[in-house]
Amino acid sequence: MSRKIGFFVLVLAIIFAMVFGACGGGSSGPVPSVFNSKDAEGNIYKLTIYKTAARSLGITAGDEYRLEYTPSGGATRISNGHVGNVDGNIFSLQPSYSGSVSFNIIISDSGTMTSISGTVTFSGGVTEIKIGVTLAPVDNNNSRIYTVGYSSNYLTGYEFRLALVNSIVTSFPGTFGFDLILKDAYNNSAQQSLDIQSLIDQRVDYIIITADDDNGLTSVLQNARTANIPVIFADRKPNISEDLYLTHVLQDLRGDGINAVAWMENHFGTGAANIIHIQGEMGSTAQIVRTEPLNQAISRRDNWTLVRRGTGGAAWDDNIAKGIVEAAIIANENFNAIYSENDGMAIGAVDALKAAGRNLNDYTIICFDATRGGLQGIMNREINVSIETTPFIGPAILEAVREHIAGRNPPKQIPVTGNIYTINNVTQEFVNARPY
């Protein structure tokens, strides 16, 4: 109920601002801290919320906020930071655009998101949107505003991709002096080249790219190098010369496979492991680096036996995986472990065991990705371990940029290792909050 009341207060505050902002109306009281940032065109924007709304929503100092706004016909701007003084008074969003501007403000309170969206017409920086908390001021020790452009192959789609994109766009807080411009290539490599060239023409300070194609982009990246704009690849990188980019931040897929086998060695010890191996899409990077450590372990360990091997195909299909285990059951093969190269196929394998009336306690299920489904399988005590291939690479990208700003070149490749999840470190609350 309190959140509904808070939202009602927020709506009233926005209406108040639209009516009285152009006339200079506002609340009496102390002048708040001023949070300023600049977009790519140099327009200043500000943000403020009333303390009444903040308290109704349970917002406190230290909570994260995210501000997005999109001028009509322009690219989306994003700024992030932390809530400062919740007893402050007025703070406003004041782009100097004339015309329609859509906005979205998200405040996160211990994982709970509050979002306020709308469209307002500005007339040269007069109209204000006033909401409910004063935000922390920009770090005065770093007055430079760095503009970062992010060209993604696709900003929407399946949940893992959304989590990766969100990790990047929320890792550049306004309190550190960053603005972010987003570009969506809609899975079109030609469009991505145009997007990157647009960022070059806007003279951004850094360009982050999740590539759409394994080949291409060489020409536009040469333009970025000529313009002295460092390029950072996030996740997907094309086959290009190393002198065309600063660093490549990616998931540590090879480390994930090694960690899975290390967990199995600790779990089985000197006992026998009779393994059904369910592979992903043959020839894909994830399939190769998840298969190799298992093959090596089977070769060196006398007590490990490969009972059956099959693939879930290009779709890493859970129904196909279920069929692989069903075939082993029908053939009366002796197995006590299933090594599945993703969570979904492990769930299919579990379905086969349950349908056959098998006791799940007699089997060890190892899988990858640590998706919501895989983690729920752990909570249900149907899966033993899921090795996370993390989408949360944004902080590593931010750290690489900070290193470069400080005059130090980051490593050419920065692998980000995920966590290892078992029943010992998974809770239902954690599963419910999983974004993918």
C-alpha cells in the first residue's frame, strides 16, 4: 500500500511541475545539492524528488537511481548514481531541448525497482519534472564528464542478453562523471557500422561494442582509431586486428568448464562417476570449452567412465536432452552423473529421470549458466551444481575505462568468471530476483 501511495505522490509531483515549472514555481525550503551532468550535445540536465515521495517509497540514502531520457528523434541518454540527501527539496530535469522528451526514472531500493515514465514538452530548459529525493552531487574531484557510446547488436531479446546490456548501462554512474549513449543495431551488422560511425562523429570518449557479426567492422574501427577513440568489446568480438581495440571483456567460458570438472573431482573423490554427457551446439565456443575439460578428466581418471554422449543441437534443446537420458534408461545403462552443457538441457534430463520413477538422490547433475530455471532446480534439490556464465560484465568494463583514464592500459582480454551455485549458497529469494 505504501508504494501505491508513493507512486500517487510522484504523479502529483510531476503534474505540479508541468503546470508550475515554466512559471518558476517550486517549494520553499533549503536549496538542495545540485546534481549536474551533460549529454553528448552539452545539454545540462538535473533531477530531484520530494522527500515525501521518498519516504512513502522507502527510499533512503545510498539507494541507486537511473535516469533515462530521449529527446524527440535523438538517442537515449542514461545517467546513474546513488541517492544522497533524502531530506533535500527541489531537484529538476532540465534539458535545454525544445520539444517532446520522453523520460524514465528508476530507483532501486534493495532490489525493489520503482519506475516513473512519461513524456513532457520542454521549451529551452524551463519546464521541470520534480519528483522526490535529492541525489548526490557530482564528484567535484573529477569534474570532467566522459561520454561513453555503447553499440549493442540487440538491446532486447532473451533474458541473458537483457541482463548483460543492463549490467553495462548501469555501471557508469553519474557521480563518477559518465554519460552513456545507447545504439541498437537490431541484429544488423550494416546498421551497427552506421551506429559506431555516429558515435565517432559525436566525438564520444569511449566506444563499447557487442558485435553483431564475427566478421566486419574493420573499416569503421579504423575510423575510431584515427579519431583516437578507444574501443572496448563486450562479450562478442569480431575477428579483427588487436590494434583496433583497447580490450575485450568477456565471460570466462573456459574457466567455467574447468570449474565444473574441479567441482566433480571434489564431489566424487575416489568414487566412480559414470557419466552421460549432453553437449550443446557442436562447434560453438561454449560447447568446445565445456567439453574439453571433461574429456581430459575422463582420460586421466580411472574411476570416471563416459556412458553416453549426445547433443541438444543448435537450440540446446531440453526435449532432445530428455530423449538422450530416456535412451540410456531404456538401454539399462549404468550411470550416476549427468554433465549438461546448459541448465535447460539439465532440466530435460531431470524430467526423464522423474518420468522413469528414478530416485534423484542417486544422480549428480552438473550444468552451466545459473539461469533462474537452473537455480530453481538447485532449490528443488533436482540439480546439484550450476556453473554461472555471468552476464554481469559491466563493472569490469567500467574498471577498464578507469584504468585507461588513469593512464594505464588494461589487459587485451579480461575474462570475467561467474560463481558456482549449489544448495549451500542459493536461496529462494535469490532465485526469484534472478533477472534471467
